[in-house]
Amino acid sequence: MKLVYFAWVRERIGRPEETLDLPPEVTTVADLVTWLKGRGEEYAYAFETEGVVRAAVDRVHAKPETVLAGASEVAFFPPMTGG
């Protein structure tokens, strides 16, 4: 699965994107975040505050319970502000 990181999420992780084979137990966005946090301190730092980082699955905003089956891309980004 392709993972894409934007803004300070990208800066904390240290890369703009990566392609990973997810383990079978990772079935939702929340599972993916938990799994990523276990991959190293840069991921733990990026996702340290639950619910702050937003996700999009195949370019559609997603909730933590969104199922990943059949998805090809998950993007993570901080909350946006407008003006």
C-alpha cells in the first residue's frame, strides 16, 4: 500500500511517501496508525496525539474505523485552516 505524508507529518517521519506491505491484522485506518507508531520513534512522534492527524483513503477523507480492504493509498495530513 502506498502511504503519503504531508506537511509536518512528512517532516516528522522524514519522507514524503513510502510503499509498504501491511500485516493482515491491519484492517482499518486506526490499526494502520497503531502499527506505524510501532515502526520507530519518528512515526511515534508524528502520530503522538490521537485524533490530530487526518487520513484520506484513496483521496477520500476517512475516519479511524474506515476499512482499508481494496485501498491502494492512504494519505496522512495535519488539520488544515483556511482564511
